[in-house]
Amino acid sequence: MTGGKVDFALIKEATRIELVKLLDSIPGTKAVVWDEKLAGAFSHVADYAFLRTHDVCKMFYITANKLPPSNVAHIIFLARPHTSIMDQINQQLRMISLLCERRLQEHGVRGSFTTVRELPLLLFRLDCDLVSMELPLCFRDLQLDSDPTSVFLVAQALMTIQGVFGLIPNIYGKGQSAKQVYELMVRMRREMGGNEPQVTPQIDQLILIDRSVDLITPLATQLTYDGLIDQFYGINNCTVKLPGEKFAQTSSDSPPSDDSSFMDTKTVQLSSLEILYAEIRDCNFSAVGPRLSRHAKSVKAQYEERHAAKTVGELKQFVQKIPQMEVHKQSVATHTTIAELIQEQIASGIFRPALQMEQEFLKGLDTDKISPFIEDCIAQKESLNTVLRLICLQCIVNSGLKPKILEHYKRDVIHTYGFEHFLTLENLEKAGLLYVQQGRSTYATVRKTMQLTVDDVSEHDPTDMSYVHSGYAPLSARLVEFLQWPGWRAITGVLQVLPGPTLTETQQLPSALRQRSGPEYVIATTKIINGNSFLQYLSDELGGE
Amino acid sequence: MTLEVVSVNGDATSYYLDSTSHLVQEADGLRVLGSITHDVLQKVPLVVTETLGIGSMAPGALLLEAAKGFQCLSNQERSTRANDCLGMIKDSVEEAVNQCLQAAQHEYRPQAQKMLLRAALFGKSFIPEMNPEPCKKAIFTLRVLNAVRDYRVGLPLTWNELEHLTLPVLLDRLVYRRYFPLALQIADFLKLPESDGTSRILAHWACYKVLQPSQKSDEQIAKEINSKLGYTPGISYTDIANRADQAGRKQLAIKVLVLMRLGEDQTALRRALQSGDTDLIYTVLHHLRQKLSSGEFLMLIRNFPVAQSLHIRSCQELDMEQLRDILVQEDDFHGQGLLRIKEAYNTYRTDSHQASLVGAAELFRKAKSESACQMTEEQIKLNKWQMRLEESQQKPYAKKSLHDTVHQLLLDGQIKETEKLRVEFKIPERRYWWLRVVAHAQANHWEELANFSKNKKNPIGFEPFVDACLKNGNKIEAQKYAMKVRDENKITYLIKCGLLEEAVKVAQEQRSASSLTKVLVACGPQHQNLQSRIQVLLKVGLDVGEGGVTDTPATSGQIMHAMIWV
């Protein structure tokens, strides 16, 4: 499936070329030892069959165990630049950042490597209109460690995008990091001098939004089909691992070869290439049921057609359609099962009451007192993630909590979940998710101006983006929407209230031909997150290992 | 007193001097030093006589005349005089220009210099192909000469002398006379290469500076030097430090050395930071760390927040000791406290765990992080309690949270102990009730639960009682509490406990059609009687209760609708 004007497939091509360049620069047979976290992302770039054509004959994961003996000429370690991984590589013997190299030096194994090289892959295409940099720790690095590496990488990635799709003439942004990214881009462009790629600009606007501008949205529960799958099971690189027993009768159709050891889980590939999934992925979950049932009926009706087929010709036509029908049937079955699983999750536990609490907070109700619901959740030792999410949400919506309330929550959490979570609380404070109230709450203004909450939202036939949270419209998405119309000048009040500088810049184009059509968005992100993962990346549990 | 000057031809000139004077021989003249005067006596160079001599017809003189004519105010006079004179030197303009330039070079009064230079430039404009360098050199050099001839400097150099001396020597002389600013300005003005000019002068200045006795502290002097020298390359810091050392100022020497080297390194670091490339920054940091002593290194990076946080970052992974040094240097007590807490959890020994926490609490107090301090202290207290409990109960309690500790005690029926803990740790009523209810039910202490439920001050209602009983599979116990549930939840809870008859009764009392419907939905095949009764009631109820029927208000927010499956 190709997208609109801008298709990130080109990015994938560019990535692939980089990888091939690296592989081909090393003659002879090769074994690739993967960093497990990278393997998934790379599967979008090149599969095993493709790698085989480039003399890769063995693949392993980086683990603490010894490498099995093999007779290849070269062993390539593909790893993210983390020192802990370097430790593992070290163990395994007996990429590329300086720190890592040094760590290897410390271990005295640097010498056994012929070369350590950087593979400049920044963007992974997840869909035709979505690329991710797969930097889950970006927000944490910036907020907790003031490590600007990801800002640099984002700027580099945007330069890559501009290299493929041409210079982007208009740049808008909100937030400190957005500004830094822009400044680095300007700098990088200057360094390139006149050697800019001569590509007709295909992207008209670039909107940079710093996560710290909109901390509310990741804390709210997404209620789309896609969002809920991610919420409950976690989507990684467009695949999701689900409990296997529900799929018992269907899993025989396509047993993934590498999956044999995990009989209890079933891996499902989620891609917009699947027509049914493309239709329902962004629907509010309550609208998914009716749609699935309609599809189920149409599958049934198609099969019924065989009775109507009288002549040999008609029968032949029917037979020709069978494979396609089989695929469709399989797809309906899979998604019905997934929807059932989600339905179970929703019905059980505190999902519903927590969601209700969340929506009350988002409407600005009772955010200035201790919430009995949160207290009860803590008293029953519900999942810490849920509890922290609600507390953070209440805090942000209220523009900070009163010292006494914050204290109370913190004590409650420590008492119930243990002192091990002390650092996590510290981190949340450092990241600006928990803080003591200073001044009046600004959320009411923002909510009103940006229409963050909508009362009469139609989940089945949405006309406004607020359907994704059944009533709450994501602030960052609203910012983008308002930029299109009526323009950011209309909401200066809100922009002042939100943290960080606002950015409206134009890049001078050498000579640009511009054709305007309706806005069409492509998205580049550092990582796709949900409320759970967002907080997980910020947490530090002590004594875990 | 007179000074008699006799030429080789025997001509003599007398000068009157008003005080006892000394004569100093120069290459092309004579300096006369009186008590309050300083004169230069020189044979007027031929070129000057030719150009400025009265009635001279040398090309230079004519060019000067032409230039003067050109500058005249009245238009007519201007054109004729200039034209006439130019006409006379038509073929020797170049010579005339050179004469004017040379005359200017030997002239002492700026006024006359200007006049001659103007004439030279005027003449030069008629010869487009003429080399501009001599003119430029004359103008620049004269400016320098005038500056050093100023009475405040008192270096009455002639042009020829300067030619022999060369500029660097002149600068050195200025430096020896401690005219550092003038020397710097000259070097700047002539755009001398830094190694000859600026940096040499600054180095001399710094050496002089360290030798001067001063009120200022060594630190201050070192900083002053650093701020002046900044990033000028080619300065030998060791020289300056050696000089200080020779003067017996060891401390200053060290400080200078540190700051000087920093100057260079700062530039590198700043460049790396500007690029935004973290790898590059790490490269510079790594290099600096090897080059500088630990203290110097830390001092340097503290001026660069990004570099510092990157360094801290790498320390977190590689070098905890260094991290502690940084936090100590920055007086970051809170950060040190957090580090101690991390340590506490990296050790397996109970005593050192406890000791680390005590240290952390102390640091938090220093940092005025009251809440952190309080929580840490509570944890220390909890550890102590747990140790005591482990002894008395012979069960592991360590590493349990307060919640889990109380829960465990309740499961074991140690209600007295839990009461102590509740008081000691000020567990809020609400949480304590929840704990009791859940734990009693889990341990099947039904009697205990019943006793507890009789407590008047129930902050959580009876819903948790029902839920807890049901969760542990005791419907009978659950039913005991169902009727006590708050009105708005009563129907739901009665249905949960399977008390459908009672639910119908309550619904009837509440005159709520929706409640009745709820019960009806809950009816199974075994409740056929009840079902039909409800249906009758619903019919009657609707007829009777029109307007009086109060439905429970819809929950705020649009919550998931029930799904209908095929």
C-alpha cells in the first residue's frame, strides 16, 4: 500500500542501502550477532532472506552465553550503543559510541575487533506515513540526565528526511527541545554549504513538538482498537504477542518457525496492509464490534454464494475468489479473538473505574483534593503504573498538587509498594510529571481554548479527534490542528501557558515550486509510547537485580 | 648654554639650550636631553628640502602645489592652479608621488604629514597601475610613529630608525616600557600575526603581572590573566607560571597553569558542544580527562552544564566514585542522598543497607529535602521493626513494604502488632481498613472480619467487605454485609451476592424501573418465578411511577458500550 504524496518507503530504501553498504564492505561469509532490541526494528528493513543474499549465513542474539562455534570469516555485532551490551559482548567472546569503545577497551577485548563502525540508521518505517526512531529513552535522557544526544539524532533524522523529500520550507515548533532541534538543523544546513540535495520539496510544513509540552496525552488511556492492543499487550515493531490458547484453532495456519519455543504465545503482525485492520485500527473500540460483525456476515455471505453458482463458469469464478476469501476470513477470526481478549481485559480489574476517574480529571473535576479512588487503588495495591498515571494526570491537570496532597500520595505509594520506588517518584518529579502547585491552574484555559474535552462525542461515527479517548482530544494533536486553522496566532494565550518557546520559522528555499492540496500528515517520532511504557521508561526500581 | 653645530664646510649654527643637556647619538641624528626637554636634531633630508623648499621646482614640490590648488575653495582657482602645476610634471608624476611620500615619512608634524600624504594620493590617482603598497605602508607606519612619539610614550624614533629596528623590536620596547595596551593596539592595527603580536604581548603582560606585588589574591590574578588571554593561541603557559615560580609565588604559578590550559581546552569543548554531537563532546571530555587532573577537569566542565551532565551520565555507568566527587563539589546534597540510596540497594548486607539509608537521610536533611528525609527515616524505622519482627515471629519480613508487612501480620492474626504499626507509621484510617478487610477475608478470619465491621467509624463503606468475601469464595459471609452497602450500590451488590429477592424488594422501595431491569437481566433460568414477578412489577411500576421513577444518573464520561457479538 502506498500512501499519499509522501511515502516513507523511501526512507526504508535509504536505510537498506546503508546496511548493504556496511555488509558489502566486509568480504566473505558473515555471522551477525544481534542486539535483541534491534532485531525487531531491523526486520522492517531487511529480512533474513535478504541478508542471505549478502553472505550472511548465521544469526545470533547478544546474550551472556558463549557464541556457538561457527566457520564464518567475519562476525558482526550489531548493537545499540549501551555499555551494558558491551559487557555482554565481552562475555560472549570469551557499535558504536565512544563510551562503548572505551568499555570494550577496559575489558581488553577491543583488539579482537577488526573494526568498530557506526551504522547511521536513524529512522525505521513502521507504516507508509509513520517512521519511528526507536529511541524509547529519549524523554528520560533529556529530562532526567539532560543528555541531548537524542536532540542531535532527531535533527540528523530530519536532515535525512529532507534529503529524501526536499527541504521543508515552514517550520513550527513548541517546546525547548523543539527549538534546539531547529537550531541544530540550521547549523547542519549551514555546514552542508551549497551541497544540498536538489529535490523538489514535497513536505510543506514541519511541526516539532516537544513531549514536555503535552504530558497529559501519554497519561490518558487511548481507546482505539490499536491503542488498547498496545495498552494491554504492547505493540513492538508492529507485532503483538498475545496469549496463545485463544488462537488454538487458528494458529496452525501460519506457524512462525522461530516461534516454536513459545507455544503459549501467538505473535500477530499488525499492518495497514491488512484491509480489515486498516479499517478498524483507529476506530474507537466500541465501534469495532459492529464492524467486525459486519465483516463476519459478509464473509458468510460470500461463502453462501456457492449455492447460487449454477453454471460451471460461475463456479469457476467462485473458486477463484476462495483464496482471497480465506485470507479475509482468517483476518476476521484473528481480530475477533483479539477484540474478545481486549473485552475481557476491559471488563476485569479496575480498567473501567480508572478510566472514569481519568475522564473526570480531564474535565477538571475535583483535581485539587485527594482522590478517594486513587487512595482505594493504593490500599488494594492495584498496579503501580495505573496509580502513578492517575496521580501524575491529576497533578498536571491541576498545574501541580498542593504540598500536603503530594506528600500524602508519595507516602501512600512508598508505604504500599515499598521504598524501592523512591527513585521512580524522584524521577517523575524531575521529569515534570509530579510537582508542587505554583500559581493558578492553567489547565482550564488550555482545555477551553483548545477544546480538549468534548461532551457529545460520537464513537461510532467520529467527526472530531476526541473520539480516540472517548471525550478527550490530545493536546499535541490539537496544536497541529489549530496550526492549520485558524493558525497559532489565534491561540497565543495558550502557547504562553505551555512550557518552552514557540517556534515559527521559514527556511529559504533555493527555488521552490509549491503545490497546495489538503493537508496530509506524516509522522516521525522518537518512539511510540502509551501510558504504561511512558512511565516505565521513567521508573527506576531499586534492588531489582 | 649653546650648542654649536659645525658642518664639514665650516658653516656653523648655534642653538640655545636652557638647561644642562646630554647628547645622545642616533643613527641619523642627535637627541638632546635637557632637564625638561627632549629634542631631536637631524639634518633635513634632501627629499624634504626638495619638496617643501621655497621656490623648489622639484616634481614633488609641484605635485604638492597642484594638490593644494585642487583643494582650494574657489572652483576656478582650483582648476587652473592644479592644472598648471600638473602640466609641468606631466611625465614625472610617479617620481613626484614618491617624493611626497618620502617627505611625509621624514616629517614630524602630523599636519604636514597629512598634507604631503594627500598630495601623494592625489598624484597617485593619475597613475592607476601604481603599486599601492608604499602608500599604505607609509600611512600605517606614520600612525604608529606618531603614537610612539607622543610625549607620554617618549620614543622619538625617526623613520629610518624604525626601518632598522623593525616593528617587533618596537613592540618589545613598548612592552619593556610596560605600554601593554598601546603595543596591543599597534599589533591589532597592523594586523600582525598573533605569534608576533598579540600573544607575545599578552604573554609578556602576564609575566609582568605575576611578578607585580599586589593586593589581590592569587586566585583573582590568575582569573584576570585568564580573562585577558582567553583563547589566544601560542601562549606558553609554562613560561608565565615559571616566572611566577621564580618570583616565589608558587600558588599563583599553579593557578595560572590551571587556568591557562583551561583556556585552550574550553575552546575545544565549546566547539564540540555547539555541534550538538554527543560523540564529539565525549571525545573532548575523554581527552580532557586524560590531560587534566581530576580537580581541574571537574572545575572546567562545571562551566558547561551539558558537558557536565554528560559526564555525570557516563559516571553513572562507569565510575560511581567520580560521580560522588562531582556531587560533593557541587554541594548537591540531594543528589548525594539519592546516590546513597542506590548504594543501599546494591548491598546484600543488612547493616550496610541500613547505614547507607541513615547517611542518605542525613544528606536529605542537609539539602532541606524534607519529604525525602522523612520517607527515608520512615524506611529506616520500618527496617528496624522488621528485624524485630523477624526475631519474634521467625518469619522473613525484610524487603517487604509497610503494606505487605501489615498484611502478613494480619494473615498471621497478629492484630496487636498491626495496631502498633498503624500508630507508629500513622497509617491513614482508610488504608488501614482496606488492609484489615482484605487480609481477614483472605485468611478466612470471618469472625474477626465480622467484629471489625461492627466498628462505628467505617470510612470505606461495606462494599469492600462484600467484594473481599466474594473474592475468597464465601457468598454466605458476603450476604451478611450486602444489605449494609450504600443505597446507590445496593442493587448491584445484592445481585452480586445472588440475593435477587432482596434486590427486587429494594428496587421496589427505591421505585426504580432501571434497578428492576438490572435484576431482571441478572435472572437465570432457575429464577422464572421472580422473572415474571419483576415483569409484572415493571408494568405496574411504570404505570404508577411515571415521573416518580428515579434512575441512577448516568455516569459521567462516555464509557465503553457493551459489545454485541454475532
